[in-house]
Amino acid sequence: MDAYLKKRDELIAQDRALRPDYASIITLSAEEHKVDRILRNIRADEALSVWNGQLSVVHLHGPQQMFPGMEFLTARETIVGTKLFEVLSKARPSISMPKGGLLHAHLDATVRADILLRLALAQPAIHIRINSGALNANTLRTALPEFRALPKNEWTTATSLTDAAYTRNTWVPLHNARNNFTLDFGGPIGFDRWIIDCLMIDPSEAYGTHNTTTKIWQKFESTFLVSDGLFRFVPIFTQYIREFLLSSIEDGISYVEPRILFYFKNMVGEDGEENVPHRVWFQIYERILNEVREELKAQGREDEFVGSKIIYSTVREVTCEELEWYLEDCLALKQEFPHLVAGFDLVGHEDSLHPLIYYMKPLLNFIERQKEAGVYIPFLLHAGETIEDGGPADLNLYDAILLGTKRIGHGFSITKHPKLMEICRKEGICIEMCPISNEVLRLTGSMPMHPLPAVLNQGVHIALCSDDPSAFGNMGLSFDFFQVFVASEVNTLATLREFVWDSVKFSSLDDAEKQEAYSKLDRRWTAFIKDVSNTYGESYGFVSK
């Protein structure tokens, strides 16, 4: 029996030898090994005490039995109450687990919906309208509000969206619409609930009415239609950036690389006119970034933040001719803001919009244009965010790799392609995996079904990302770290540490910036390990039998 068990252990070790976290397991310090035991013991304990199927399910939609890594929207409130989430997040008044960099998030979906609404209510220029008559019980769930900051000479005195006298597409001052929202729908509180519901995906939608990838994407895209008129107003955009940076730092994120959508060529300025060009967006972003840095420095918190760069993005529905304009715009911005432009991406629903091959000529020409201009703008391309096998969205993976992408956004379908995973492993192409996003958007049913472990086992590096947290409610990175950790007993502290360090290694920081990031990360990680050991060691630091 001893000989068999030895062979068994050897086979398991061989099977896991390619994993990026495999080598780090033996390099963990004694205190890190203790914290590893603590995390695994808490996971095992809560698998029995929390995820045992005995707790009542908060929502009717989704599974009726609780299990680790289950559907996030159903499990979210339960997750927040767990000891493990307490350790991984800022849920306790102590040291948040350092998360490294956030490498895949769309800026216009990174601030909580209720905060965005609060920012909007502070702006008297913001008006709201609906493309129908007065809201009623039949249209409340289907009517989408549209927001717009109007020039002062166009401000209206209209009073309500729910008054029978409301005329279709009439702009109503936001405060009027909220204050006069009929009590039949909950008054001002009901108004807030309606707006937030339009900005987020609800469990009843993800796991009920929209439980297919096509239908849930329709709901998902509608959240951006609602938020756009708020996000693209300079006074809100300015505060939005600040909120994104500070909330990320609060969750232990020290570097962010958001994708900003430059599809619209201008933003609405303070005067209510759509006349603010892309270069001013960059100027605003850089100013807020520097202000946050200075504030942290004044508070003695410099180790908590390294900085930020921007991934220039447009939507994969533009024509090839239109794409050429965006690529030239990206090139010009790189020349003016070389320290801020991280790369280029095409975003949008891969299953229904143009594949990369459609844009191959302008994308290949873009590589040559960079050489002519003496700049380098790496591709950081969405690819394989699909359940297809061999369809256009799946084939995007081949084109992304042939274009020389430095990272792959999502890469959900890559496990179907062993050669592509081998290339990613050998050439150091990191996959920006967004597990909660993939589950909510119905590419997978739960975390235990997600392909992330298979990608890890093939030796491909992964950066854990949140994608569009304002729509899903997975703010920061703590929720994604939690869901991944509880869904696999193979995952250890070394796995979490590898995710953190890889998010810096595969970021767009230059070598000097990475060294600074690693130094800060080392200090914060050491403090985190000590804090967890001291706080939970007595209760959970035992050696499991």
C-alpha cells in the first residue's frame, strides 16, 4: 500500500507541475504556510457550516441548494457574511489582502450604481426622459431611462415621469423626476430602486427571464445605455474616476488598467455641449490620478498604490474605415501621453459583433504605423469570450495570438485549444479571467464548472479580474478571489499569491515601475500575512488530519 500511495502522490505532483503556483508552494515562508492552513481550514469549515444546503436561499431564482462557488448573484449576501470573505476583503477593520493589479475592467462599469446616481443628483444640469408616455405598472420593468446634461438654456421645468400628463421623450430635471415619483411605485426611494435596477443585473434576470448568453447580453448592454449619459458628463466623469481609484485601493488593489471606451468622439462638457475631445479625457484622468497619489502620500499610504494606465478601446461594430480613425487617434494619444496609454482593444459582444479577422487589414497596418511613429502600443485583445467551439468568436483566439496580443481578455474558450494554451504558456501570454462575469453572463453555471482550473493546470498564467463590477455587484477583486478559492481544493495561499504577483508581472508597467510595485507589494503582503496569522491562528491554524 505504501508503494501505491507513493506512486499516487508522484502522479498528482506530475499532473500539477505545470501550474504557475506549483513552484511557489515550496518557497512559502513558515508564516505563509500557517496562513495557508488557516485559509484552507476556514474553507473546509464553511463548506460544512455555510455551503451545506441547509441555509435558506435568499432569491427564488438560481439553485435552491447552497454550494461553494455557486451562482454569485444568489450567493452574494451569504458570501459577505463568511469568515473567508472577511479575511480576503476589507470587511474587518484591519489590513486588506493585497490584490496587485486590476487588468481587465471597463471604466464605465466600475463604480457602484447607487454612487453613480448620487453623483448625478448633485448635478442640476442632469435631466432624464423615457421613450414612452408616463411610467405605469406595465412599463416600469421595461422602460429604460435616458440621462443627459443639458445646456442651461435648455433646462426644463417638467415635473414627473409618472404623471399622466408626461409626454414621450420630454426631458425632466432629475431632482423633479425623483421627488415626484409616484408613491404607488415607492416615491423617491422607489425611483432610486428603479434606476439601480436598470444599471444592474438581477438574479431573476440572470437565472430566470434572461438565462441564455444572448438574452443576458441584451440586459447587460442596456445597463450601458442607461449609464452613458451620466458617465460622459465631465463633472461626473471627474468624480467617477476618483471613486474608482479610491474604491479599488480600499479593496487592496494597487494598480489599475481600465479599458476606456472612446467610441464617442466627444464628452459633454460643463456647459452641456458635447465638445470635449479624447485628449481632454486623458488630461482629466491624469489630473485625478496625480491628486489621489498626493493624497495617499500625505496620509503615509504610498505603499497602497502604484498607479494606472489606460487601455484605449472602441466597439467591434465599427467599420474598417472607422476603425482606422480610432487607431490613428490612439496613436496620437500615445505620442502625447506615452506614460498613460497601455494598449489597444476592441470590445463588445463577440458572439454577435465583428470578429477580429474582419478588422485584420487596419490592425496589421496599425502595427506598421507604430513603427513609423516610433511608438509601441501592444494589443490587449478580448478573445474567446464565448461557449462556441470553432465559431467566429472562438476563432478570435487564433487571430489575437497571431496579432501578438500581450494578454487575452477572458479567453473562456481557450481550453478547447491545446496548441493555443501551449503557445500562451511558452510565450508568456496571460489570460485576463473574469470568473464572476463569465458566470453571470451565462457562459458557465457556477465556479466549479469554470475553465479556470484547466487553464492553470496547463501552466498558463492568469490575472483575476472583475470586468464590469457595477453591473454584477462584484466590486473590487475580493469577490472574484473568493469564488475562485472556494471552488477548488487544489487552490492554496500560493495560488492567491501567484494571481497577485502575475497581475503585476503581466501589467503594462515598465521594468522600473514593476520593481517599485513588487517592493510595495512585498511589504504589504508581509503585513497581511502577519495580521491573518495573529488574528485567526489560534482558531484556524491547526494542522488538518
